[in-house]
Amino acid sequence: MTTEAPPVVAVDRPQDSAPTTGVRAWLSRHPLAAYAIRRFGLYLVELWGALTIAFFFFRLMPGDPIQTLIQTLQQNYIYNQQASAEIIARYQHEFGLDGNFFSQYLKYMEKLVLHGDLGPSLINYPTPAQDVILRALPWTIGLLGISAVLAWVFGIIIGAVAGWRRGKLGSSVATNLSIALSHVPYFFIALILVYVFAYSLGMLPARSAYDSRIEPGLSPDFIGSVLKYGLLPGLSIVIIGTFSWILSTRMLMVPVLGEDYLVYAEAKGLKGWRILTRYALRNCYLPQITAFGISLGFIFNGNVLVEQLFNYPGLGTTLVTAIQQLDFNTILGVTNIAIFSVLTAVLILDLLLPLLDPRVKYWK
């Protein structure tokens, strides 16, 4: 007696829903490109939102910039009282102040995005605001950029060594100084430096960006003068920034020291300096890279007061002068540069971080 095998029932398997052609299929095969496109789209939304908030915030400030300009013209005896209505209407149109807030916003964004035009500057009329800002921008980049990078590098190195040699005298001194000075304002350290090195010792100048007796150029005398005059404001940023990075780097370093891979590296006979630089420090500086981009905005805020104190011709001094005279175009221009710089730095760091750390996965 034979038994027949039960019939085989065909089961319909669900087909893979993943697309094989088209944009989605290409993005699924290229995760790096998908991550970059998605991150860049988020960057554009953040940039638009920040610029919009800044525009309406400064437009709601009390005061009339046109009246400020007219008072300046009256002082120079070039203002005709009989043509006041026509002059006011002309200046309102030229400065983008005619119409309601929404129409002003649309006109401003059109000029900014399509033409890169910020409008005329009130503090240096009729010079365009972008020209006023471009004259001050190199001074701020030279002071703020170099000082911020030096503070980050010094803070990472000293903080890593302080965490690696915790319990030692040098580590304790660096940690306690960082706790005490990391939250001190930049301008407070700048005042101390001015008092000691400019007034007490007379070694360094206290104001301006270079010696007015030297003609600006690429000559060694002018470059040396710029470095000499920028030493005190640069030191005030480097000192506070270094102590801040020391504290945060040490906090990241200490928990890493008990990891198994460091014990294994030590058991293999690797030297302590190699373990520190190739293994322990690598897990500490990656979070600090992202933190550096975020901190640029806070450094810029402190740099405004430092430039005012030293009468440094950078964006900080330009911004304060523009606020005093209600120069909305210049104020928005400086603010937009700060917003653009911070968001762009964070975007670049986010794009580089997956390449630096393989543990960081791309978005799906």
C-alpha cells in the first residue's frame, strides 16, 4: 500500500517593495549621496528660517532710520524742508521700508537671494551695506578665525593630556583653572590684558588694528603691525576658548580610559603616547569637531565686545555702530553672515563626520 505525498500548495511570496529604478533606487544604492542631499535640504530650511526670524525681529525694533538719516542731512545743510515728503518717500523706497512687513520681506529676500544686494548702508550712505561689511569682514576673519582654531587645538591637546594623566599635579592645575575661567567673558580677560600689557608694561598697543603711520599693504612692516595690534584681542579669545575646550575634552577623555580596547592596546606593549593619540584621543576629538562649529556663534557674540574695547575695525564694531544709528540693512547683513557661517560650518562638519568616524551611519 502506497501513500501519496500531500499536494504542495504554492504560497505567493510578497515581492520586494524596494524600487529597482528611479531616484529612490539610486539613493538607496548611494547612502552617502542620500545623506548629503537630505542634510543639505535641512540646511536650506534652517537657513531660510533663521534669516526670516532675523528680518522680522529687527524690523520690529522701535525707531525710524529715515528720521535718523534726515537729521544727519540737516546737520550737513543739504536737507530741504520743503521737499520733506518727497525725500522721505524716496528714502523709504530705497531702504526697503515702504509697504507692509510682508511686502518688505519679499522685496528684501528677492534682492538678497537673486542679486546679493543688502541695500544702502545708513552709516555710510549711499555706499551699499555689503561693501561696508566686506571692508570689515577680513579683520574679523583674521581675528576670530585664527583665534578660534588656535583655542580649539590647544584645548584638545591640553585637555587630552590632562585627562590621560588625571590625578597628577599638572592635570589638577589645568582642570581647576578651566573650571574657574571657562565661563569668564572675553571682554573681562581683555580688560586685564590691556591693563597689564598696554598700560602697566607698555609693551603692546591697546586700540586700533594697525599703526596709522604705516600704509596698508602686503609689506613686512604692515603685516608686523597687524600682528602686534591684534595680539591682545586675539589672546583674550584664545585664553577663554582654550580653557573651555580643556574642560570638555577632559570630561570626554576620562570615561574612555577604562575601555577594553585601551587595556588590550596596553597589554600589546604599545607606548602610552601612541595609545593616547591613536586610540583614546580619536574618540574624544570627534564630538569636539561638531561642538566647534556650534560654538562659532557664541564666539562671535563675545568678539563684538572685544572689538569694541580695542576699537578693532571688524564686524563687531560695524554692528554696534549700525545698531546705534538704526541701520537695518547693515545690521541684517552682519547678522546674516553670522547665521550663514554657523549653519554652514555645522553642515560641513556633519558631512565630514561619517567619513572621519565609521561608527556614524548614514540616514536611511
